Amino acid sequence: MADVTGYTAIVTGASKGLGKAITLRLAQGGARVFAAARSQEALQKLANENPDHILPVTCDVTQSDQVQHLIHTAVKQAGKLDILINNAGLGHFGKVQDLTEEEWDQMMDVNLKGVFLACKYAIPHLIRQKGHIVNISSIAGTVTFPKGGGYCASKFGLMALSDVLTQELKQKEVRVTTVCPGSIQTEFFGEAGPKPYYLQPEQVAEAVYTAVAAPKEVIFNQIVMRPQVPPEQQK
């Protein structure tokens, strides 16, 4: 496997959970990582873990001007952009009739519009580098479940967007990878907390690293990851 030494990467939703794990793994592999999220304080703590390779940039991915600023900052400081990791996401769960319009709009804005904006402004730079887009989707982008109407809709939409990006960019030699993990041990589950057998963020981050560090002639189009559920807890 190749490494990512000298690459420039952007990771959205980088301040915690999977985004943080991806940022640290890319930095460990030698990439210069522009870590983006809304919390400047959390980003600075992350950057302090590897100040030579992690640069914090405050960004709300639903805001076009902030996304443009993020892309511009990375390209201006590093001179190029090789990897875009669209990781920012959120979920609200409940029956369709119980979801609020605000909850629905938040999921569509962050999980789908945010990816659109980042890709829109990053693609010209990625074409120059024959770079790589990694979209973090979910098992919920491949199968539906009760009370997942909004979340599944946003992730199914992301799967479609990823497929279109693959078709539009393949002649430019820009690779597109969609990662669909099952449940991960992160803050995503709120007060209920994750189950102990859920995937570790570092395990998913390693899959992302494998995809972006692969030889240029190798494309990991879609990676589906599930935790091994103990037999006594299987349905």
C-alpha cells in the first residue's frame, strides 16, 4: 500500500467521532489535513495532537461562503488539494409524521447539501491533482428502517450523488469512494450511547485510509462495513 505523504486533504465534521479518527489517521500517514467543523475550540484541540500535519478551519458545511472559504484556505496554504473527505453528518430519528420540518431540513442540509457544496467547489482543484473524493454514507444509505425516514432519505440521496460523481469524474481520473459503515462508537447516539460491539471509529478510519492510499490504478468504489453482532443479540 502507498502512503499519503505530501497529500493535502480536507475532512469535514473533523472535530469528533469518525471525522477526528480520519483526520488523525491521514495525518499519521503524512498528509497535511485541513480539519473542518463548527467548533473552533474542538478543532484546536485536535490540531494540537499533530500540529505539523493538522490545520483547523472553522466551517459550517451548509453555508456556501464558508465552504468556499475552506477550499480556498486549503488550496492557498498548500497549493493544491488531493483528497476531500465529506464526513459531516447528523441524524434525527422518529416516525415520518413525528419529525419536525427543522429536523428534516437539518439532515438534508448537512448530510446532502453540505456534500454537494464541498464537491462543487473542490472538484476543479481535484481534477488538477487527479484527486479523490470520499463520501461517508451509512448502511442507512443501502437499507431502510422504521423511524429512519429522514436519515435514510438523506443517505440514499448521498449514494445517488456519489454514483453521479463517479460517472462525471472518471474521465478526469478523479476517484470517488463511498463508505457505508454500520453503527460506530461515537457521540452520534447521544444519551443512549453506543453498544459495546459497535465499530470503532479507528476501524472505519483505517478503511478510509486504505482507499485513499491505494495505488492510482485502484478504485474502492464502495466500502460497506458492519459490526459483528454477538450471536445472542442477533435477530
